[in-house]
Amino acid sequence: QIERHDSCAYDYLEIRDGSSDSSSLIGRYCGYDKPDDIKSTSNKLWMKFVSDGSINKAGFAVNFFKDKDECSKNNGGCQHECLNSFGSYECQCRSGFVLHDNKHDCKEAGCDHKVTSVSGTITSPNWPDKYPSKKECTWAISTTPGHRIKLVMGFSELDVEAQQECTYDHLEIFDGKDAKAPALGRFCGAKEPEPIVSSGNKMFLKFVSDNSVQKKGFEATHTT
């Protein structure tokens, strides 16, 4: 509890990311609302408490501890990605893989996906590294039943083996719930297509790779 003021000009606790009053300001705090946990970017944190000559409150109490960045050494033992957090860390896997029971290695996941979120990102397996050979992945995107909602696919990245008819590696998009629906396009190479809009509340994507050339693949965003 510190005297409340809109800009914390009277009594306040000031915290900076470093060892002095010239270090980068993290925040100045007063009032009764507890701030979110604070983490320094190095091994030093500077704090200053100031009170004026008028109102007195109970003040503040903080708990602090050293947080080791487990990801800084050998990627935390993670095969793909290491995510550091307060007092701990966790390993994460790239698209197309799931975490092994040992919580560090990654194994290939199933490749048939159901997507019901109103927006998000879809990527080829192992993005942004090269996708594996002889792979077939699908994404069935749907929105709330009973609503006519258009889905817009905006490609931010496309790098798939090029071929005039896109018969080798390709991404194919259908205007419905599965591959039996009318096709909206088949894409390969590196040229980004225009945004694609479905006629209803369902869209189906199928990505296929053969056993020869591998590229980065694709990253696409979908919105309703």
C-alpha cells in the first residue's frame, strides 16, 4: 500500500533494469494494485522507494530470487526450441512435431488438423526449416455452425518446390469441408498468391511433398 496518485508523483517505488538510477526504467509503482512479476534482463536490478511529507501507508514487501536462464546453455537440452520462464523452462517443438515423454526431444506428430479458432497461423511441417519428404498434411478449418463466415487466407511465406503444374510438392485449397469440395487453387514455387476467400464457413487445405526436393514450405494466416 503506497499513497495513490495517477503519475505516482508523491510516494512511490521505482524499479530499473540495471545497477543505477540511470538504468532503463521498468516501472514506477504506487496505490494498491499489485504489478505483474518483474524480471531483469541481467544479473542486476535497481530499486528506490520515496515518500513525501504527508500521507503514510503500509508500504510494500517484495520477494526476490535468482532466476537461471536454462536455455542459454546447450539450448536447455531441447531438441527444437527452449522457452525460459521464472524458475523453470520448457521445451517446445516446431510445427508437425510433438514433445516426447522425456520432455526434451521431439517426435513426428500426426498431420491431420482440425482448426476452429477465428484466427491463427498454419505452417508446413518443421517450419521454418525444410519440410520432410513424402508427407501429406491436411487442415480442416471451420467456423461457428449456422453462420456464413468468409475465411481469408493471407500467405506471409511460400517456398515450395516449383513445377509448372504443381504436381510435385504443393499446397491445395478447397472451398468446403474436405478435398471433394471445389478447388480454390493449387500452389507451389515462391510466388505468393492473392488472399483466398471461401464461400461458406469451411475451408480445407492439403499439403503434399514427394521424395525429392525439400524447401521451407509455407506459413499462412487465417481470419474470419
